[in-house]
Amino acid sequence: MVRDILIVGGGIAGLASALSLSKSLAALEDPDFQIHVFERHSGMPETGGAISLTPAAQRHLDTLGVLEELDGMGPDGGVEVDEIELFALRSGRPLGPIRFADDYGQTEKKKRYKGRRVMRMHLSRAMLNTLRRMNNVAVYYGKKLVGGRETASGVTLKFEDGSTATGDLVLGCDGVHSVTRTQLVDAGRASEYTGVSFLQSTIDSAGALHSRPHFECTAMHLSQQGSLLASFCDPGKTKIFLAGIIDLGEQLIERLREEEDSSSSSSSSNSSNNNSELARYHVKMTLQYLARERFARSPLPFVSEMVTQTQDWSLYPVYQVPPGGKWYTERILLLGDAAHALPPRDESAAYALGDAIQISRLLVNYHDRPLIEVFQAYERQRRVLVQTAFDRSRRLWQRTHDMRLLPGQLKELLTPVDLRPSSCSSSLHTPAAPVPSHEGFSDLSIYSLTREALDQ
């Protein structure tokens, strides 16, 4: 049985893995195991946009005990989303809703899960608060992985600050640009840009906006130039999360990144400070222009006002990991986006949470078997699911460039694959069959299937 588990990455996949392993291994009544989570940032996130939790993700969070923590956080716990209302951006015409909570939102216990919009930093806090109730988990910040060495008896990780950590098992949960993947598992598999980026911001709706909202909670505004998501983030509807989903060339992204890097470089000279200020201003104006050029000219007053009143936007390019690569070595396993970041369509949080829960079950049920056998069983049960989702995402993404979809076709096509608890086999040899589900709706799901639908 593994005693020392090292988790690289303190995001959703990493914290979920620590939670699931701690809960599952505790059932073995062996108090000697320890779980160590290493996060490269200096502390828990205090910025970032909102995250869309699908019903599938909500169900997984409930399994981990995080949903109860979120529900007890008041306004910081986010707001549940029953449906996403669709509108044509250029005409303002309503196109009908996409509902989350339907028959597919039920578990075998008939418990219904809805979607949820919550700020990413508040979700991280809920997961960390749940972790603090577990005595065998420690989280370390400022630990940027730079390499490591694997032997027959264990793995030693090396961090940028010169420290090391040794354990029996390493879970690489460090995201789409995973160092665990590129340095320790599959050196040739780098992330690649999808051609799609998010422009994100939040705006205070109380006092700042004078137009009345034309939607209840969450709306997606569709056009050929991009789509704009607007969603309230709290039950009191005081904050709105905006996400513009646009095609953007990689060359422009690189130029903006270079200017941001130059603006953050420290120097005491007045000329350098002036250049940094100029670079920051240029980036700010460029992102404002990208948002306003695509979304401000709408007959919907609330949309036009939101976009023009928003001064500060952040750019988040969407990357994917090419399929077919290695997920594991003898003692290292990749989870979440580190293994299988998908093209723009599916909800990565639900996949990361499902990965964490499934590997925990296998490690507990087969704690006396070699790790390589457990990893092989995990791959048999998850590889088909992920490959199916990847192929469908890529096919439908290309399809939106080649044809125009009618509003009535949207719900039929919005069927990503989700792995339900009942289909997660605990056997080392039985593959789990993927189950079609409406639970995987995400912002990019809707965008990728409707970006060519209407330009009215």
C-alpha cells in the first residue's frame, strides 16, 4: 500500500484528488498514509473569473463533501443555474433556453443537481476548508516543479526553490501546461493553442448599470464574431461575470503576453517605469477594443452597457493536449487537464473531479496490487470516455465552421459524454462504458456549437 502520496498542483484536480484519496484511504483504517499537495503559486488564488459547474461537477463535489461547504458560504458560494438563455447578439432575438436540470440531472437516489456559477477563488476556498478537516493532508505553496527522478522504490520531485519531496506515488494535476507531463511522463506532448480565447471580467451591477437585465441568471449571446456570456455570480445579483469567447490569432496573444511581461519587470529608472505603464495601458486598450468591437453593438441595452462600462478585461487563451499520449509511468499518473485537456466544448472541471474519484476507488479496492496494474485499469476505464469526448468536440468544433446550425438543433447536439458513478467500474479488468448525458454543458460547449448558428 502507498504511504506517501505527492500531488503536483493545487487546482481543482489536485485538491479533489487529495480529498477523494483521504476519504477513501481512511476506510482502510490505516492511519499512516500522508498526502502532500504542491502548488506553484505563492498562495491560494485571490483573483480569476467565475467557473461554470455543470450538474456532473456538482454531483462530484457532493461526493467529496465540498457542495455542503459551498452552500454554507452565503453569497460567496455562487448561484445555481437552471438554464442558459440564448439570444442572437445582433438582433437581440431570444433563441430559447438550454436547461441544466432535467432527467439527466438525477442520480440513482433521485437527487437533482443544477448548474452553478461561482468565482474560482471561492471554489478553491471551499475545497481547502474541506481539506483542513483532514489530518493526513498538507498543502504547500511556492513549490514550482522543475524535474524529478523515478526509481523502483519511489519518486523524488525537485522544485525551483531547491527543495525536494519523495513519495511512493505522484499524481500530476498541474493543468494543461503540466510540468509533470512534459518532464516526467511524456516529454514530447506539449499543449497547443485551440485558436479560441476568453475575454473575462466582472462588473458590479448595483449602481453601475442603469438598463434592466433581459435574462434571469445566465445568458449566452451568439454571433459569428464571437459569443458573450453574462451571468450573475451571487444570489443577490450584485455581480455579473462576463466572458467573451472569440477567435484570436496566436501571434496577437504572444505580442500581448510580451507586453504584459515587460510591464511587470521591475526597474527603478523613470524611463523603464514609463515604458511599463505604457505597455500596461496598451494591453488594457487592446482588450477593451476586442470586447467592444465584437459585443457592444447590440440592440440589447443591458449588453451594450455592460461591455462599454467594463474597463478591465483579462485574456485567457484556451489550450488543449493532443490525445493518444502517455498517462502514466511506474509510479506517476496524470489527471485532469494534465492528461487530457479537451478542445473547446466540454467542461474540464467535471472530468478532473471524475478522474480524482475514480483513481481513489481503484487505489483503495486494489491497495495490495502493483501501482502499474491500477494505472492500467484506470486508463481502460477513462481513456475511451476522454477519447470519445475529444473526437466529438473536435468534430463538432469543425462542423460549426462548415455549416449553419438552426436553434432547434442545439439541444440535440449538446450531448457531451459523462461517466456516471454507476458506470465507474471498480474492477481492474472491466472497462466502463461511456454514457451520453446533458450534464456536461459548459460555456464553450454552447459557443462551439452555435458560433455559426445566427448572425441576426
